[in-house]
Amino acid sequence: MTDVIPLLTSPIPLIHARDAPHTTRAVRAGELVPVLRGVYAPAADWARLAPWERHLVRVHALVLLRPDDPACLESAAALHGLPIFGDPGTVHVIASDDATSRLVGGVQTHTTRDAREIGTVGGALLTGLVDTVVDIARVRHPAIALATADAALRRDPSLTVEALVAANESRSSARGRRHARWALHRASALPESPLESIDRAVVEWLGFPEPELQVRIGDDRVDKWWADHAVAGESDGDLKYDGRFGDPLTALRERHRRDARLFRHGVRAVPHWGWSEALAADPLESLLRSAGLRIIRPREHAPLFALQRALTRPR
């Protein structure tokens, strides 16, 4: 079955070796960088890319080289516009069960007995949205899986948690089925950023009560709301105040004004955190405890310990 998907385009130009003479000389001169074997990009353009954008470029390079190989896992997620954490490095493609699973030249070929829904647009093949989410949920860290599933529900309003759960349970292979359930059963379209998905996983593993998501208080909407404690949590991220989106002092003043409005509506505390606090976990725990929240169940050490490594290691 084929699903037509609006493909996310490459953020920079790509140059096939056959279309550019003297590529080796250009690489040595620092004018080009190799993206995949036989495909290059302008070095200046490559240097300005974020790590996750570099992976998207690698996926598009693979489309140039091997247009008949469907992308899967993070590589399909990149084409779908789902969050990618860091640069996975390896490009992932899927093949039939009679093929050989192998890693060659930065491209990992996966085999499977279960059929995948394959989407196609503009000459690129990739696993459909549901299969992409389920594939990631089965083999990646649960917080990454949750962020992927949340983003998929935001991207396609017709998609449901029930459809994701059913797709996981219907696969003939039991490998990863139980692992995927944690994220798929918790998926929600309400978180508005990958951080808001990751930190709600951390909040649960730290043992805090589950918050309501995206709750309106007066004229403002808060990311997380613990009504019993009158605590509103805000996932600010680390980009909002670094000057990338305007004057950071102006942004901080607006934050203070917004917090004041929330206090006037009965909110008792408004802890703010970013990526560093969420990934380290202990700083986020301190912030929430200081705001008056109580631990109601034991901390889950294993997923918290593995989280930072899962978000940075090549996959």
C-alpha cells in the first residue's frame, strides 16, 4: 500500500560526483564535504547545519544514490518532519526478509518479516508515518519514542493512539513489542515541542504526579499543570533566551510579566526549565520539589541513566 507524504526537502544543495569534476580536489580545498560516498555538499552550507539537519541531508543523498530503497527509523522520521535528536550518522533503509542486514558506507540495511506501508513522493521512498513511529518505539529509548509519537499525532490529526498501539500489537515479531508499549500508550498531540515530550517522561520517572498538558489559565496557557498543588511548569528550552529569536532581555521580561499574570490567577509556583535540567534529571527534580510537588512513587533509575547517552550516541 502506498501513502503519499509531503516530503521534507534537503536544507542545502547536493552534488552528485558525476555532475562535478575534481571532487577530490574540492574536498581537499575545503570547498566540498562528502555527505555519502558519491554525494557532496558545499562546505560552507554544511557547516551551518544543526546536527539533525545533517542527517536529513544524508537521507536525501541516499535518495540520489539509491532511490529504490525506502528510508526507515530516524531516516524516515527526518523525511516526515519528526524530531531527530543529534546526528544519528547512519542512514537507515529497509529491505525484504530475503535481503541481508548490513552496514556499508554509512547506510544500515534492515530486514523484516512484517510488511511496511511505504510512502513515495518526489522519487523518495520511506516507511509510512505509523510504521516509522512503531519501528522507533520498538528499538529506541522510550523518551525518544514518546517524542516521536507525540510529534506524529501533532503532524496528522487523523492519527490516533489506538492506531499506533494496534500497529505494534499486530506485528508478527514480538521483538520490541513490550518495549514500545510504554511510549505508544502515553502518546499525545498536546506537547508542542520535543522537550515537552522528553521532560514529561522524566517527570514520570522521577516519581512526580502526572501533570495536565497545555492548560489555559486566564489569558495564558501553561505547558504542565498540577492542579492539586497550583503549580504550572514551563518547558522553556535553551533557545528562547540565547538571542537567536530576538533580544533575550525582552524575552525574560515577558516571562516575568506572564508569571505575574499566572500568580494573579492563583498559581502558586511557576518553575521553568530547559534541556539541561530535563536531561540531567536531578536539577528538574530540585525545581519541582522547590515548587511544592511531592514524589509519589520510586524513581526509575534505568531510563533516566540511559537518557543522555540515548540522545547523543550514533544510531
